[in-house]
Amino acid sequence: MLTTKITFDLADWIREWRKCRNKNPSIDECINFVQWKLEDYKLSDIAKRIIESILICVSE
């Protein structure tokens, strides 16, 4: 389950990724990060869409 803390952690992680690599992570890399934070919890399709939305918002 996505929590506020996880979504903020994801946004911070995306910003750091962009700072270090000068490009955005892929959606799959973002999903892997969240699954790692949730200890390999199976994400729903809705959670994956939320992750994609966070990636888009932070990337702009």
C-alpha cells in the first residue's frame, strides 16, 4: 500500500536520480524502488498509475 511517506520518498529519490544522471528514471525503476521500500509488496494497477503520476509531476 502506498503511504504518504512512500510517495514523498519516491519523489525525493526521483529528484536525486535526475541530479546524478541528468535524466529521469523509467517507470519500471520507480516501481522497483517502491516495491523495495514496501519489501516486495505486490503493487496494484492503481498504485502503479499513482507512481507514474508522481514521476510525471516531479519530472516537470
